[in-house]
Amino acid sequence: MSSFRPLWLLPLLFGSSALISAAPARATTQTAEPDTGMEAGTVSADKKKLAGTKKKDAATTAARSSFQSGQAGIEDSPSNEEHIVVNAHLDRQRAALQPSTGATVYQFSRSDIEKIPGGDNAPLNSVLLQAPGVAQDSYGQIHVRGDHNEVQFRLDGVMLPEGMSVFGQTLMTRFAHSMSMTTGALPGEYGFLQAAVIDINTKNGSADPGWEVSVYGGARDYFFPSAQYGGHAGKWDYFATADFVHDRVGVENPTSKFNALHDLSNQYHFLGHLRYTADENTRISLTAGVSNAEYQLPNNPGQQRQFANPSFLDSALSQQVYGSVNSASLNERQKEITDFGILSLQKEMGKFSLQSSAIVRYSSLGYSPAPLGDLVYNGIAQRAQRSVFSSGSQSDVAWHVDTHHTVRFGYQTYVERTVSKTDSTVYLQTGTYASGNAVYDGQTASIHDGNGRTGWVYGLYAQDEWRPVRGLTVNYGLRFDGVDEYTHSKLVSPRLNVVYEPWHGGAFHIGYSRYFTPPPFELVAGTQLSKFAGTSGAPETLKDSTVKAERDHYFDAGFAQEILPGWHASVDGYVKLAKNMIDEGQFGSPIILSAFNYRRGQVNGYEFATDYSRGPFSVYGNFAWSRAIGKDITTAQWNFDPEDLAYIKQHWIHLDHDQRWTASAGGSYTAFYKTGHPLRLSATMVYGSGLRMDGATPNGASVPQYATFNLALVQSFNDLLHVSFLKRTQLRLDVTNLFDKRYELRDGSGIGVGAPQYGLRRTILTGISQRF
């Protein structure tokens, strides 16, 4: 590890040099405001622009789902303070660096987030489930348009490298002032993970000033205190938020009972944001976050089957240990840690705009077994530890050539170091029965396996946004990506998007993108299988080909229309043709996902979304149909049953996360809308036709369909006690799974499915928050 430390510093030094070289020179002539250093004329013009934007927004409401050339998620502040006006201007310029021209964008404004039951207390995945084409899975996973976890997270436009979190929520909803989900045929600035891009505009001292403290909790020992503080002083603004989560619903229940056994979790989260606005064209920001989570893994009572090796069931040892351990009293635990930091410079220089960032992220996952229980039930008790350290830089530049052309170019590069260690206890094979099955006599052995590897991924892009005639936008470009980790591969990817707006409120789009997806470095462990030969931990096949990069052809087309003022609708269809399609699964007791490839893959589907908002009332709904299939597993074969491998080699099968129908809807109404004590009632719904399970063939059936409803009642008082330092007081009541629906996310069967998981039963939570 120590020999690698200089490599860790290279991207940081490169990013830092970019920041220094682009630092602004002191202006020789300008009329500055006393405490901001900004040009008076520019500030005044921005105020007028901001006021005009507010008047326009008052008359029309933007669609939540769209694919016009604008970037979602940037909201103007209702204040007229100059530092806020300038920061709003710089936010718009930052968004213009990474347009989503032709892609499908689903927006979550601050108001949208607050209307979802739980608000800032809701897990981030439950917010994203309200977007079209997002399917729910266990461990907090989501699947967008039939892909498995190929979701990219960005903070203020800067991509975070992947981490180890499985069911931990590293990024909390509380961090977000607003956010957007971009999917479809993506423009050239988006690479590596392309099922969806979740861009979170973090809270900051300009948009979220002052103190706010809250306490939230209720059923299942749920206790969730939090605090946030933001402000500004001269050219500086700052923000920090922290929370603690304690509950007994950390991981999905493996049974349909109301409460899970052994399911305690404790989580700590922090986000800090510091910005220095040197002038109206220059801003430097530092964002840092910490997530620390500990989970008990819930137990499944009544388990009688011994470990998965079929030969063990006929052995004398099987009879000896049968029933010797109660599966309801195991003590398996998992810990997940993530730390990250982003240093960014944003600069405007005439016709050029840029943002350059240096990024670091450390993520680790540790699994502690129930030593005897894991050995008896699985044939192996394994203490596992994995970690990944990533450092890199990202730069995006926009050149506003003229009114018809905007050229954009940039790069992303990350150096990564992953370490994997396991200490396993296994039974030794002492012979073979006449039937050919192994003989175990109860002797155990300890096996240590570990490895570390350093690698890097990189991407470059250039594109031109061309407006040849009024109403027509063409965005075309090239992207070059490469990976040098466990696999070594490169690809040049053309991108093309066309948006045509023939009339007011209507837009057609069509796009094509060539995608290159490196395998998740942290999920490729490089296990030395030969060490487990002749033990109860031996796989049924020793074949273990290296996971490869995925290459896709992606086609997307759709139409959006404003039907009436405040009422919008859109429809979209897509097809993905994949080579070496990447999928992930859980194999064994540690809740650590492992990556593998299907030689060929196909995903296709369509989506419909609509929303309406007027005054105190808003409603939205969407549904999606999708099919995701794969053929011939060509890597990490040792994780699979040989019979399944043989079948899949010759036949197309549904992917384990394939869900045919997905839908969500929601609405809210605010009583006493224009008073100091508004009362808001809101509700959301999630429907799924069911993820896959084994049937007559692998993944040949699906679990039963389900629909769940959530409800929220929020009472706000703007001046409850008539005390000058007390601002808004808010009381809330949230009900998850209002009708106490029993539903299964997984039944424990299927390719790469480790255990059954059920959705959360009815949960009632209450909270109070106070602004200062």
C-alpha cells in the first residue's frame, strides 16, 4: 500500500495544477461592490434576469420529464442578495457545461423532494423510484431501464467513482437541494456508467441558509436526529449537515413476518460544502462527505438444508451437524464506510466556460460471519474485507462559438486501488463414497486469500451542439474510453442526438449512443480457487474467466408535449444491443456483489410519464414496460451451477432484475396555501410486476406483482411562538406501506440471488423540525 501512495497523488496534483493555471488574474479596471468584488452592471443585469425568470416560472411550470436541450435541477433563490444572484448565475453556467440534449431527464425540485413521504428523511432510492423506468430491488438497489446498478452519481456535476456500498445509502436525500435523473441516449460528457446519471445539486449556504434541527422516528426503534447549518460571509458561503440513523429495518426481511429477526442498523452521515466566489466569473468549492454504517444481517428461521455442495447432503457429517445450529440465532454483521472529497474550480473567460475538479473517494466493506452457523449451513465461514481507493480529476469546457454552435470537450480519469482479503473456515474432504460424493469427517481448515490491484479508467470527449434552424438542435460528438485494471480495453464511441420543437410546448427527439462500460473494479475479487480444492468451499467448476468491459449500441426516440398550462406528458422508447453485458449477483453469505458477463444481451422498452401542477395541487404518474435478456455466461463461471451454465450457453434467459411492468404515481394538496400555517397531504404509489425467480428454466418465472402506497401529512407554522429567532416549525406524519401489503422482492432463487427478501411492512413515523 505504501508504494502506491505517490500514484494516489498524481490525479490530485494534475487537478490542482489545472485549478492553479486557471485561477483568475486580478482585474485591472472594474466597478466593484464593497463586500463582493463583483461588477455592479453585471449584478444588476443578473437581478433583472432573475426577476424575469421568477415571473415566467409563476406563469408556467416546467415538466418533470423532458428531453429538451436545457439542464434540469437548477433553481433560483427567492432572495435578491447579490452573492445569491451571482451564485445562481454560476449554477446556470455550470449546468450548461453538461447539457442533456436529446436524453430523457426527470427532475426533482426542492418542492418535489419535500412532497415525497419522509421528505429529506426518505432514503434516496425511494425518491428515485418515483421516476419512470426505475425498478425496486433488495438492499436498496434500483434498476433503470433493465440495467443492473449501472447508475452514475454526480455531485454538482462531478462524478463520484464507484464504492463498495451494497445496501448502505452513502448519499442521503438530505444532501440534495434538487436533483435530476438523466437516461436514454446520453451525450458525450457521460461515460463509464450509463444506465442513468443522478446529478445532485447539493445544499449550500446561499440556497439553504440558517439552522435547521429535526428529530424523526417511530416504529421498529426508528430514531433519526439531524441538523444542518448554512450561511455566507462576504465572498464565502458554507453549509454542513449531519444525521444519525438507528432502526431495525437495515436490511430486507427474509420472511413475510411483520418484524425481522436480528436487523439492527446504526448509520452516520455528514456532508460539508465550502465555496469562495472570487468574482462573478470565478468560484472555488470544496465538498466532503462521510458515511459509516453497521448492519446486522437478518435471520431466516426454520432453515434445515445444509451447505450448497450437493455431495455434503449424503455425507456422515451432514447427519452429525443436522439441526445443530438454529438459523434464527445467527449473528452475521456487515460494516460499510465511505469517505469522499471534491475540490472544484469554475471559471468563465469570454466565450469559454469550464469546471475542473479533483476527486478522492475511499470505500470499504467488511463482513463478520456467524462462525459455526455459516460453516454448518454454507460449508464455509468467511470473514471478508474489501476496499477501494479512487482518486482522479474531471474537467468540462464549453466554447460558445456563435449563436448556432456550442462546442464542448473534456475528460475524466481515475486511478484506483482495490484490496480484497478473506479468512475462511472450511470442512476438509477426506475421501469419496462409491457414489462419487465427497466424504467429510468434521475436520476443519483455515484458508487465507487476499490480493490487491492498481488500475485506472479514463475518458475523453468532444461534441458540438448545432442549431441549424429555429426549433432544431443537433448534438453530435465522439467519446474515447479505456480501462486498464483486471481487463484492458478501449473504444471510440460516436454519439448523436436530434431534438425538434415544431410548435410551442412540443418536442421530438431521436438519438444513438455507443456505450463502453468498464467492469466494476471493486467487485472483481480475483479469488484463488485452487486453495479451496478438496474442501467444502470448493466450487463445482474452477473456470474463472476475467470479467470484460461491456459494449453497447443504444437507440432512443420519443415525444413530449405540454397539453395544457401546467399539464405535461411524454412517451419514450429504447433498444440496447449489448456485447459482454455486465450483470451482478450475490454468491455466498457476505452481502458482496460479484460481476460477470453475458456474451450477448438485449434490453428494450418504452415509458410514459405525465404531470400536472397548479397552485396548491400537483399530481404525476408514469409507467414503463421493459424486457432484459442475456445469453451465454462467459466470465466468473465458478459462481454458477454447471447445469445452469450449459442451459444459458444455448438459450436466452431473462436477467434476474428484469421486471416487465413498473409504475409509480403521486400527488399532493396544500390547504391554507397562502397562509403562515399550510397543511400538506401527499401520497405516492409504487407498482412492480415482479423480479425474476427460477421456474422451469433459470430466471424462468417472476415473483408475484405488488403495489404499495405511502402517505404523508405535514403541518408547517412560519411563526408558531412569535419569537424572532424561531422561523418555520414543521410537524410531520408518514406512513409507509399504508395497507400493510405483504410482498416479495426476491424469493431466494434465480441467477445471482442469494436469499429471499420481502418489502417493508406498514411503518408509521413522526417528526418535528425547527428552523432558526
